Amino acid sequence: MRDLFWTEDKIAEAQKFWQAGFSAREIAELFGSKKNTVINMAHRNRDRFPSRQQAHKPPGAAAPAPTCHPDRVTRVTLSGAHVTMPRVPTIDGPAP
């Protein structure tokens, strides 16, 4: 039988890097593996590797305050995400 790449020690170490904000690619480079290997391991251990969106935005938190840029506007998508898009003069009117 083939030995598993992700031992409990490696998972615990990867968890520390994940919590410190390292990307899956950066963690993979540290372990000499591929980004998808880290992503798959994180999905199998979701309780230890929370989704990045959940980690940065607790449920019920308000959306970040929009920044005022004359060429950009903030819109809310159907899913509730706040996105910044180029201003469309025929829709948004002239820049302030």
C-alpha cells in the first residue's frame, strides 16, 4: 500500500500556515506538493481549514464601506456580493 502524503503532523503544520494567511500555493511550495493537493486536503478537513470568506467575514457582518472613486461604482449582485465596477455614464450619470 502506498504511504499517504498528508500525515497528521503535516496537516497540523499546514493548518498553522493556513491560519496565518498563507495561500494554498504557498503551502504547497513549503511541502513540495501541488496547489490542488493542498486544496483537496483542506476540503477533506474543512473543520480545520475554514473557507477564506468565512474566516474574514463573520455571518451578519456589514459589507465594507465603499470607496469613492470617480470612475468606479459599487453594485450588489443577486448573491449579495458587493462588487466594484466601472462607471457607466448612461446608467450612473456623470462622475461626481
